[in-house]
Amino acid sequence: MTAGVRRHSNNSGPKWFNSPVHSYQGTLSDIGQYIPAFERRSFGLTQPDDNLSRINERLDLIVRKPYEAHQNYVPVGVVSKAYTLVSHKEVLNMATQAVEANPEIDTSKVRAELTITEYGERMALSVYLPDEFSFDPGDGHSLSLRLECFNSVDGSTRFRALMGWFRFVCSNGMIIGVTQSDIRRRHVGDLQLSDIGSVLASGIEESEWEKRNFEKWRGKDVKPGQLVKWANDDLRKRWKFKAAARVFHISTTGFDVRIAGPFKGNTPTGIPVVRTKRVQGAPLVSKNLYDLSQVLAWVAKERRDLQEQLEWREGISDLLKPFMN
């Protein structure tokens, strides 16, 4: 494996729509070698006599080309004729150009992480900006500003580019809540470099507002009675019983838990539990809104499916609204 690149692969780890994923860390140029190329072909079947059946005139086949140790063509999806194939390499190139074109960023200090499914049909790219863009909200655990890009070549997920914060102490991610820093595009036309570049620029600008917002959250007390009612009602409705119980116990003890008692007749805050592990970066008692936001980010990150992780992260700000009055 090329020097400077670290690979993480775990069969029991996260999946993306039930597909195992591999992760690589390095520079933007380093990780490009782990992104395969794809092509579209007519969609048809070979009959027993080696004759082709009638070609499907409405659909095409997306095929992964051979690369590195994988020297076979692999079909990864079926798409409509109207579908525009946007390659992962194109997204990587656009993100790289956006970073290089931004005069505020020292590209020699940028690091990246690539997460890609087993056959390559879905890709998540994280670009971590230099330490100059990091921020300590006051608890001694810095937040790093990052650009995230999500793409698929089989139409299973839309292309997205968004900005957010990453808390290294517990690998938590928080998405910047301002909509200008997030684009979602269907694969129906060409992507423009300005799409990713504008997200990066506006995200950097909006990060100053986010810093002030986090400082306000640290000054917003969360009372025990509020937490109990919220976990049993609002959080339970949105994230279901188990997640509500975990958030409550992490917020009040600093430890993650598993359910030990019967669900019937119990609430998320009252059901018997067993402690499992100390949550890094979480205080023994979450006393303010910022502490609580990081507990939510931890539980969201623990979802096994990457798509669910993203969706849960996006919902954190809404979940905190009952405490903001």
C-alpha cells in the first residue's frame, strides 16, 4: 500500500445500504488510487445459445472497470437512460480544485478520508481543513472544519456536498445547519466546479456564525427535568426507544448502555440498563446544550449504516429546539 495512506476495513463495522465499506486516509492525491472507474453499457442478457436477448431500451447497466488487484468487470447497478453518470474521480477532482482555488487554505496541510463500498458504487469523501480553521468551544476538545461529498454511480443516493464540524476525541460529526452550505443534486446534468467551491466558501464564512452558536449552546443550561421529559417524548418519537435511552444515560452518567429490562411498562429514562463503555469526550453529566449535542452526535455516529448516520446527524439541530426557548 502506498506510503502515507491508512486503510480501515472491518466486516463487523459500518455498512452503506448493506454493502461493506473500506476507508482510506491520506492526502487528496493519495486516496485517488483507491477510486475505481465506471462505464455504462446496454442492458441485455445472454441466452443459452450465446445469442443476445432484446436490449432494454429504457435501462442501462453500470459496470466497474478493472483496477489495482481487482481485474474483473463488475456490474454494480441498473439506471435509466436519462441518468447522468457522475464518476467518483470527477467529484474528487472537483473537490481538489475547489480547495486549491481557495486562497484561505494551505493545501499542504489538508488531509482527506475516503469511504467507499465494496464494489465502489457509493463514495463518501471527507476533506479536513488545516488546524487554522479548527475551533475549541471551551471544553478542551477541538472541532475541525471539513467538507463532505457523497456520490453514487448507481443512483442509490444523490450527489451531495456539505460543510460540517468533526470532533476528533470521539469521531463525532456535526453538520453546519445553514442551507447555503449544502447542495443536493440528482444525476440529471453536469456538475459544476462552482457547486463544490461555493459550498466550501460559504461553509468557511458561516463557520464563524457556528462558532458563536456553539458558545451560546455552552451557556444554555439543560435541567434534569427537561432532559427526562424530552427523552421520553420528543427523542423517543424521532429516534425510537433504544436511542432515547442511550442518549439519556450518556447525558447523565457519561456511559453508553444496553437495554436490560422489559420494554413493556417502561420509559427510555426508567428502563433497567447495563453500562457498556465510557463515551470519550462526554462529561459525566451533560449540563448544557452543547454537551447534549455531542451526545446526540455520538449516538448518530454509532448507527451501523452510513446513510442513517448522515440522516441522524442532520436532525440534531431540530431535536435540540425544545431546549432553545
